[in-house]
Amino acid sequence: MNFDRLAPHYHWLEPIFAGGLMQRCRTTFLARTRHCRRALLAGEGTGKFLAELLRNNPKIEVVCVEHCAGMIEQIQRRLTRERLDVARVEFRQMDILDWTPPAEKFDLVVTNFFLDCFRAGQLQKLVPLLAASATDDAVWLLADFRVPERGWRRWRAKIILALLYACFKLSTSLAASRLTPPEPFLASSGFALKERRLASFGFAHADFWRRNI
């Protein structure tokens, strides 16, 4: 997938499509990360969450793995504009599936509206890859879309997701064409879901996962 064509427009496309829904989900559990000191952010996008993380946690250092150069430029401009310390962020422009877990360990892993970009077979590789860099007591924040179990909420979500995947496949050559729930991969990587909050009639969710000690 390649978000380079979309990068210059994503900052205004998101509020038109979702209003503040996605950012509310991203930051739902932000207050619980104040004890964290080293974070791994995968697929950060335009940096909305990163800005809030740096603002709320003055001691944290961040490694941000982002495939799209245009998105990294968006993030750097945002941090500079908001007078946040860019030096606390190390950017690695690469395909996350080609990433080799570093020697350092992260006590915070963040995948906001990112895992939905991958097929089931890719998630089976990606989630353990990210988990390999997490400490024994690490926190994993995850915000994403979901399909409710029944009723009109389920059909609403399925229609919206079908449209989204079709649009992103055309504009970014997105690998996935449907949503694959990542929960089994997180659980098998040693993480347990501690709390989940739903939004938009169950169409979106914010998760707080912690590694089992």
C-alpha cells in the first residue's frame, strides 16, 4: 500500500468523513500512558495522536514507523507548528512488515486505525512482530473500526466499510479488502484486553490491552 497520493489531503479528509470520532478513539486511554517512557507508534498517519502523547507525557520517547514519506512530513510539520519537541521522536520510513524488532524494548505500543489495512495472513505476522519489541508489562493501545454483531448497526458498519475499502484500494493499493479482527493475534502474543469502549453505534472502538505478566 502507498499513501503518498493521499498524504496531502488526509488531514481534511478525516474530519469530513468522521468528524472527531477517530481522534476521540485514539485518545480514549491516553491518560493511562503517563507512566510509559518508550513508545512504538505504527502507522501514525498525520500525527494527531503523537502530538497529544508528547503533550501529555513530557518524558516519553517515541519510535514512529511509517511507510509514507508524505505522512512523516505532515507529522513533522504538525509537531513544529504545535511547538512540540521533534527530537523526542525517531522516524523510520519503511514497510512495517519488513521491520526488524530493535534491541530496545517498548512499554507502549500504539496501532490506531492501522491494523485494518492488513489481510489476516499479514496480521498473523505483524502482531507478533510488534509484540516482540514490547516489555513484559507493556500497554497496547488500539483504536479501529469494527462490525457489530447484529441488527441495523451491523449492516450500517458493513456498508460504510465496503465503501471505505473500495476507495482506499483505488487510491492507495490497500492490501486488505475486508476487516480482520486482530484480537486473536494479540491474545496469542501474550496481551489481554483490559477495557474496550465503543463509539458511533459500535462502529468504532478504543482498546486498552496489557501484556500478561
